[in-house]
Amino acid sequence: MKIIVHRGIDQIGGCITEISTVKARILIDLGQNLPNGEGVVDDDLASHEAIESITQGVDAVFYTHYHGDHLGLFHYVPDNVRQYIGKVAKRVALCKHRQLSYIKGREQQSKEEIAKLEGMGELSPGQTITVGDIKITPFFVSHSAYDAYMFLIEADGKRMLHTGDFRGHGYLSKGLLPTIEKLILSQGKVDFLITEGTMLSRLGEKVMSENELQRKAGEIMTRYKNVFVMCSSTDVERIATFYASNKRLKYRPLVCDHFQKNILEIFTKSAGEHTPLFRFDEAYDFNPTNTKLLDWMEDKGFCMFVRATDKFKDYYQALASRLDPNETILIYSMWKEYINDNSKHAVQRYIDFVSMFPYMETLHTSGHASADCLAKVCNLVNPVLGIIPIHSENSASYKNLPINEHLQQIIITSSNSTGHVEIRINQSL
Ligand SMILES: [Zn+2]
Ligand SMILES: [Zn+2]
């Protein structure tokens, strides 16, 4: 058997892992490199030729979740390669791509992307899919994308756990350790743990729970009447945080645009079936000519989900004259580096957008596992043959985590061979 980390050992994003036996070959994620601050993507795999070459002989691609750094290159994949993504994740991705199709000049590309997405196989938690002699079983994880999975991959008598992106401090994280213990380890030992390490380069960062975030959001909403929220439109847990905080302040409408409302409907019909926290039944589609809604917003205040686009700039301008600046705030609920002028991750469009608002507060917690959580998962999984850190700018520092000593000895960050498994790790730098 062979494990190839095409990308991820020294970068966040652009994730691609390959697992193959003599009979079958699969990819876990086919992500695009993250864009730079100008929104430009530098990715030598972003072409039909490059993806045809990397998927040559590949039977199937399995996506852990819908973020571009895991799913981004899906539309280049030839039709003879089967692709799989979570059932709800597929609907969210489709909704997003339908929205993108309204951008001028993108119609044809969107058409192809939508057709590819529609053809994808759907994953459900615990349902094994067999590709030749490789078995893949998805298990639900909490992440800033809904319907995200870690995969148990069984092949050639070996068991591998690929975590994808995950975290331990979300509403949906409670099942993380019990799932590993009761559903995965109870069936046998895991040989290799392939795990994300996003937070390894941010070891000092304190991680707030989503519950704590909700409490703080409530405080801000009590202080300010008019609340704009800039957060990921497909992060069900974050949306629930603000939705719940706003609901507590009775009579204030929750406002968003049509796209966000469609996403909320998908979440309500999926995640909302299991818990009221994810039921977003009362959301109002903003329209600057809807004077009834505007009067209500002016009178009682509101919570409005916004994105850094021209449309939302116009919406804000349409509202601004009716709002007291001293009662108006933007809650910025994304990674702080995007709006940090001095950061290499700074996004000018975001910086310009947030500067429009009279007041701003940052309220965010990571979608990724803290150092503490990574260590807990490593110690619990206790893999026999190796830990392969991916999705990290600093994989080597995995050994600095508080993990059991014998596990520190089996961290694999360069090509290697162990237990009849060949491991190839491509460095991008
Ligand atoms: Zn990622
Ligand atoms: Zn992600």
C-alpha cells in the first residue's frame, strides 16, 4: 500500500492525499491553494491537463468538506473518476455555485461546475463505500463547514484515519472523541493518523468555544441596536450563534440576502431536524424597496448577515441614513489576519468593507482544532505506525504537542517506508 501526500505537509490549503493498493487508488480532497490578498490563486494544478495527469488511474475522489482548499479543483476531474461529498455539503456547494453563476462572464464555467457537482456521489455518516479493495467510511466532525467528515480508510489490512479539518470547541464537537473511541477504535487499532495541524503555527492562540462566543455576541447586541455581522455564510454553527443571540432580543428581525436565506433553508432542513439550534425559520430577505422591513429595522433594530461585496455596500448605504451611528456596529467574525493591514493574508476588499461601519468588534473562534484538542485526538487514536500531519505551515512542530512519547517518535514529515507501507510526502517549498 502507498500513501502520498501531494500537498499539505508545509501549507494550509490545497489539500490532496492519495491512498492506493495494487488494485485501487483514491484521493482524499482535491483542494485549491488559498488565494492571496488580491484574491489571486497561484496553483499549478488548476488546469484540466494537470488534474487529468494527477487523477490518471485514480478510481474515486472523496471530499472531506466543501471549503475551496479541499474541494476547489473538482471541476477539472474527468468524468470517468467518481467523486463523493457529503449529501448536505453537496447541496450547499450547489447553492454557492448557482450564486456564482450570476457573475458576468462566469456562466459557462459555472454550468460545468454545477453539472460536475450534480453528478457527485453522496456520503452519509457511517456508510461505507468500497472502491476496489479500499473501504472508506465517513464520520461526522465539527468544522466551520457543515456536513464535514473524517474518513476511516481500510486497505491491505491497514487502517488509516484521515481527519480532514475539524475542531473540538464547536456545538457539534461533543461526538468527536466518542466517535473515535466507540465507532473506530472498538473495531481495531488505527495504523496511520493523517491529521490537520492548522493551529500548529498559532500555538499561542486562545480558543473560545462557540457557546462562549454566543454569550459575547449577546452582550454586543444588547449594547448596539443595529448589528451587522460578517461571517462565513456556510458556517452553520457561527450562523446559529448570531441567530440565537438575536432571537433572545425579541422583535429584532434577522435579515440577510436571498443567497444566505437559501443556505439557511438547507441547514434548517438538514441540521435543523436534529436540534432547534439550527432551525432558522425567521429570516428576512433584504430588499432596499421593502419599506415595511426597513421601518421595522429602524424601529426595533436588527441583526443582518453581510458579505464584503458591492451589493452589501449598496444595502448599507441604503440603510445608513436611517440609523444612528452610535447604535450601529459591525461584528467581524472571521480570521483577524484578513483585516490586518500588515499581514500577508490581508484581503483589501475586506479591509475596505469593514471601514464603512461606525463601530466594529471582532468576535471569532477558529474552525480548527486547538493544540490541546490535536494532542487529545493523537493520544486517543494512538496510531501504531505513524502520524502524518497535513494542512499546516509548520508540520514539524507537531512533536511539540503534549502527545505520548512513543507517538512523538512516529511523526512522519518526509518520505518514508514503514510496516510495508510506502509513504511519499511532496514538499511544495
Ligand atoms: Zn482547510
Ligand atoms: Zn475547511
